[in-house]
Amino acid sequence: MASRNHTTVTEFLLLGLTDDPVLEKVLFGAFLVIYLTTLAGNLCMIVLIRTSSHLQTPMYFFLSHLSFVDICYSSNVTPNMLNSFLSEQKTISYAGCFSQCLLFIALVITEFYIFASMALDRYVAICSPLHYNTRMSKDVCISLVMVSYAFGFLNGLSQTLLTFHLSFCGPLEINHFYCADPPLLMLACSDTYVKKMAMFIVAGFTLSSSLFIILLSYLFIIAAILRIRSAEGKHKAFSTCGSHLTTVTIFYGTLFCMYLRPPSEKSLEESKIIAVFYTFLSPMLNPLIYTLRNTHVILAMQQMIKGNLFPKNAV
């Protein structure tokens, strides 16, 4: 065991979702469509927000960063997985695994706090509408986003360094479709207690703290909505929160299932299925949810399409 601890690791083998060649081809087609839809939807959302005068508000500023994170998030995993479906060589380099693990953790945590920032924005808009422009100024919004990115990447770097400081012994087979913390810990020869505790604390803190901000914001929002006398006013106020609540439920629900439990062989198999939802489906669904449930986005999209297809003739 001691000799294997000092073996130089140059690459890992990703076992992926299946080893059935026929099913791999089917999954390649399915995930390629999902990935292209994710890129198209989120890029369209970013362009729409940047170019439409109707979407120059803090809520859409945060939404554009959510779309950017979703693009990075999906692109961190999908291209390598698509390649593995068509290739007999299903390995990933040590450096590639390190980068994938770092970016994955960093982007997940960043997304937590972007969701929390969006909840704060809805709280101020509904509970303090007269002070909305000052409390959610451009500088405040930029600061919230920068803190989200910084906190995400600092935690991602620290967690990844702890993981790759461990000694790994073969077979170096990662029972997942990307380099994730729990399956990597199953390969460790050295003591993983510090890493497991750090992972549990960081995952628990980031999940619970961001979710606490979201839940507290919505408690105040619900209280404010209940004080509105007209049914139309209540519906209008709550409709601005529906898309955010839907995306938060999908994202947080799957992540709670995956990370707040100790890694084991059974949980790793289950986590691969759960990971499909938040790695592929959540980034794809987010722009669709915000488009289908948001009249401002639909209006801006219609105006952009009309402007491109039917430009006004110069007088």
C-alpha cells in the first residue's frame, strides 16, 4: 500500500453513465441536443438582456450572469463526456481532472449566491419599491455578483487542492461522468477525514446560507403580498417571483440529494442520475423557464425578432 501511495498519477479513467456501445450512441445524440439547446438558450438570453432597453434592470442583470454561469457550467463537463461516448479512450488527464473539479465546485457555489442575489432583488422590489433604485444600484449589483464569483472560486480552489493533495491508488477509475469529489475520495489511499469534513462543511454552509437568504427574502415577500388588497395586485407581485422559485427548486433540490450525505458505492450510482438533472437539465431549463413565464422577456424577444426580420426603412 505504501508503495502505491507514491505512484505518480497522470490520468484517470471516467466510467461514465454506461458501457453499452449502442446506448452510448443514443446518449451522445440526446446530450448533444441538450448541450446545443443550453448554449443557444443562454446565449440568446445574454444577448437579449444586453441589447433590449426593456431589460435594463437588476433582475435581468443577475439573470444574464446566471446564463453565463450555466454556459460555463455545462461546457465544463459536456464536451469531454460527448467525446467519451464516441471514443474507446475514456481517460482524462490529471490536470484536466483538477481543472474540471475546480470549475465545477466554483461555478456551483457562484450559482448559489447569484440565486440568493436574485431573491434579495425581488425582496427589495416588492417590499421597498420606493427605495429600489438606491438599494439595488448598479454598484450594489456589481458588488453582489463579484462577491459571488470570488467566494465560489476561492472555495472551489481550496476544495480541489484538498482533494488532489490526497494520494490515489489504482485502479484509477472514477465512477462518474466527470471529475467529482465523492468518487475521487473513493480512490484515495491516504486519510480522507479532513477532506470529507471540509467538503461537508463547505457544501452545508454554502447550500444552507444561500438558501436561508432565499427563504428569508420570500417570507418577507409573501408577507408583503398578503397585505395587498386586490387579487390582481397579488398576482402581479407574485408572478415576478415564479420563474426564480422554479429554477431554485430544481437546482437546490437535486444538489441537496447529492452532496449532503457521505460517499458510498450506492450513493455514487444514485448521484450520477441526480447529477444529470443539475449538470444538463437545469442549465437548459433556466432560460426556457424565464422566457415562457416572463412577459417582459417575451416582449423584448418579439421586438428583437421584428427588428431583425423587418427593419424599418430609412426615410
